[in-house]
Amino acid sequence: MFKYLFILSLLTLLCAFAIGQEAQYPQNYFIRPLDLPPIISGNFGEIRTNHFHSGLDLKTNQREGYPVYASADGFISRIRVQIGGGGNALYISHPNGYTTVYMHLRNFNERISMTLKTYQYRMQKFDVDFPLLSVEIPVKRGDIIGWSGNTGSSGGPHLHFEIRDTKTEEPINPQLFGIRIPDQVKPVITGLYLYHLNGEPFSEHTPKQLYPVSGSGGIYNLSPQTIVNIGGESGLGIACSDKNSASENSNGPYSIELRLEDQTIYSAVWERFSFDNSRGMNSHVDYPAMIATGRRIQKSFLEPGNPLKIYNNVLNNGLLNFSDQNIRNAQYIVKDIAGNQSVLNFKIKFSPGAAKPSKAIEGRKLKFDQVNDFDTIGLKLNIPLKTLYSDLNFVYKTTARPSGAYSPIHHIHNRLIPLNGPLTLAIKADDNLPAELQSKALIVNHLKKTQGGIFENGYVRTEIRNFDSFYIVTDTLAPRIVPVNVSNGASMVNIPRIMFRISDNLSGIKTFNAMINGQWVLMEYEPKTGSLWHRFDELTAKGKNDFVLTVSDMKDNLSTYRTVFYR
């Protein structure tokens, strides 16, 4: 378990001089949760869909079933089984004020498993989330608490590991506690971007220029003789990534600093953040570019509605605006948590003819710092306070209803502008929606992906988290149940579980429940494959057993499967 301890301790000592934050956090208190070489596929703070990554994704050789160890003394304070998300997850609270989190586990140790199963049977539910008292399941450093897996929304076998502040629940970079990943590799800088804002809010129409970057080994420059010319209020952005010595995976940096004439005007550091505003990542990046091209450009200027607390020493929101034509020296400094750094040096000046105006778009002006209501024929939209990151020139139109729909298509701005929270959307249903189908009505987007919805007073109402195109359809088809290893009258002797595959065509699986001889039994579910199964235990009688499985979708369409098997 501890055969890599000496190497990691040496790495910690070497890195302590590079990053100063270790002094705030206890060193050598937590051990790594796997007895494997420390290799990661994802690091803390890197950009994910709608959030920053909140931990380390520790590789497990593309296999499941490695023992997972408690990182320090404490107690199991929370057990969670989630359909999607972290899958099977454990939380250990420690007496030093921190909580460690272990996600995507295949299974738990016997004591935790029994506690979980008891609670699941009490609630008659597979996906549960519940706290425990400190006296219920205490653990010691190095105890096996479970085994690594691939549950939840994991894209492959690994262990997601976090360290959180117990009081605030803010995740903190685990490497600041001495849980180090070998790293002698400097970050890579691949592009510099100039945004011509000219006093306008940042949007999908903001003109930008790419300045190609060349270099290696931590030293980067623009092409010879290149000067970045600004013609008015402007902002900068950088494309960069990082690797470590143990893996070829591309990860995010630990910090980005922008300096102008040796003065810091912007700095972002991924030491810790709050889940409450992690979605603000969409304002941190050039979101239109990320959605349209997949390119992850990290802006070095702040939109007024950006809620993130990762920034330091930001002057004038990171915006550049000067009128003299002096050439100024500028510098990006990108670091990883091991202290490896890369520097991009470039020159910048004001040039009166360099300004590039934004594309003129007519629309309704929405203010980022107020509630915005948009009410028009066939549609109602409520945008709460703190939902927009900047003022928005809002565009809306309708087009003809698709075949089988019960409303026109409502084009609500476009997908290139992010939202910090949900909006309330209500679309008026056509008069030809039959009364018996009103409870089956829901809203879908341009990909016909469900957004949910409830029919109320002639409208279908739901919450959305993205601008898009939406319309009303109905879902009248029940989920599909396919038996995998059982048929009527089958013998299940020496077969450990009864297995099915379930799926739904539109609104999604809502519930699944099974009864054996009239008694509720636990069904386990893996949504990535649609697999549903029950593990036979002492509660299953020998001989004949009557089995009933019911599966419903979000519109309460119900499927039932009945069979008899023998044990």
C-alpha cells in the first residue's frame, strides 16, 4: 500500500518551493486511495461540460475491482447511489475539517453494503443519498472501503477522488495536500486571441483575432515582428493545456497570469471553488468558440455576471484600453501545480485603425443585472436575476411546426450564449392537442431531446438551462423491457442474478420496481447500457417464484413484465 510513499514524499518536497499554497493545508495527512502508480486522466479544475472538474480522476489500468482505501481516519458520513453522475459514491469526514470523496465505485465493503441495502429496502428505491452519524461506520486510514469501478456517468474505469472543506463543501485541489502526481512537464501554449469589445458586451458576435504561437520548453512567442494592435477596449484570451510525467492525457493548468509592463492585470488559480457557481466556467471560457468549434480558449477578462471566485489581482476586469501609441510589453505565465511554468511574451499597442466593430443584430435588450420577462404570442420566458453573464441582444423567432408536433418551433436566441441557471419556459399548445394527451405533452429541443414539461392552462411549462429551439410533442409509448437471462418457467438455480435491459424512446426512465412473491426487491441499474438486475439473496425462496417488473417513464407510461422462475 505504501511502496510509493518515499517517491511521493520526495516529489512533495521538491514541489513545495514552486507553489506556496501547501502551507495552508495539512501535508502527509491523507494517503492516496489506490495502491497503484499515481496516473490521472483528469486533474482538478480542468474544463468539463458546464463545470470545472472537482477532483482527480485516478486511472485503474482500464479495469475495475482495485481496492479503494480510506485516505485518513474518519467516518462514513454520506452514502450515495446515483443514476449517472458519480454512481456509487462514499464520503468520509475527517477530524481535521476535511471530507474525502470516492466516486464511480463498483461496490462497497460488506458493512457499508449492508447499511446501504437496508436503507434501499426501507425507501424501496435504488438511487439513494443519505447521511450517517459519526458512530455508525468509523474507518481507519488504509481501510478498504470499496472497489474501483465505472458506475454513474464515468466514461471508463477509474476512481474520481476529491478533498472538500467539510463546512463549506468546496472542493480543494488534492495535490495541495501532498497527494502528488509526478510532473516535470511544462504547460503548452497554442494560441493567443484578441477580442475587440469596444464597449459592447461579449457575445457570439464579438470580433476576435488569432495570433499563432510558436515555441517549446516553456518559452513561447508570436511570429517575429508581430505586434498585437488594439483599436479600443479589448480583451485577451489564451489556449493552453498541461500534461504530467505519468500520462499523455491533456489536462488543465493550475494558474494563468496576464501581465502588462510587469504588472499583473489578471490571474486565475484553481486552488478551490464552489459548486454553487462552478457553472460560471461557461463565462470563463470563450463559450461560443467552444460550442461551435470545440476549441477551449480561456478569456482573461471578466464578464460582469461572472460569479467565479478563482480570480486575483484583476484590474479593470482584465480589459485593455489605452489611447497612446506606445508599444507595451505583455506576458502570459501559465503554471501547473508542480511549479512548471510556460511564458508567452508579446508586444501590444494602440492603433486607431485596428478596431473591428461587432456585427449589428436587431433584438431585444436584456440586462444581466435584472429579472427579464419575455412574453409573446405562444411563448412565455422568465430569466431570473444572475442568469445572464452580460447584457444580451436577445433574438427570437418561430418557424413552422414539425410533423407530429403540437406547436411551432420557437427559436430562443441560440446555443452560443451560456446561462448561469435555469429559465422558466412555457409554450402554448395548439388547440388540436387532445385533452387525453395533455398529460403526455412535453418540450423537446432541436435534437428532439426531452426538456420535460407539465401541461398547465394551455401551456407546457418546464425549466431549460440553454438557449435553443423548442417545440411540443407527446410521449405515449411505454418503456421497453427485454429479459436477458430469464423466460417463463425457467430454472434460475445457480444463477446469481435475474437480468433485463430497459429503454425509453423519449421522456426517459422514471421508475423501476420489482416484486418476487408480492414482496419488493432491489433492482440495480446501469443507465449507460440500460442494464437492470436483481441479485438473488436469502430472501428468494426455493422452488416456484412469481416475478413482476414495472418500468415507467417521465410521462407515466408504464410497462409490466411477468414471469415465473424456479430456484
